[in-house]
Amino acid sequence: MLVKCFCGYTADGIWFHTKARNQGKATYNCGVCIKGIGKGNEVGGDYYGVLYAVLCVEFTDEPI
């Protein structure tokens, strides 16, 4: 398994930084929101949080 850690990520042309990367900056962009989906017409389980780390995990056939 190979794990890489990054201080930011771009999604749909928007760059998100981790909270540590935002310290001392004039603008802040480490907040995230994920829309939850409930059963039927019910919408629930929305998640609001702060990006602390961006990890890229690559699974290999090699034993640990």
C-alpha cells in the first residue's frame, strides 16, 4: 500500500487547502460540505467539516 499526503485538492476547478495550509492567509478555503441522501424524498445526513488532510491511497499486491 502506498499513501501520499497533500496540503490541498482541486475539485471542479475549485482549490481546497487543509486547515494548516490556510493559517495566516487572507482567504480561507478548507471548509467542506457533502450533501446527504436519505430514503425516498427524504434528504438528510449532510456533513459539514474542515479539511485536515488529503490522502491518496494506492493499494498494491505487495504484502505489508
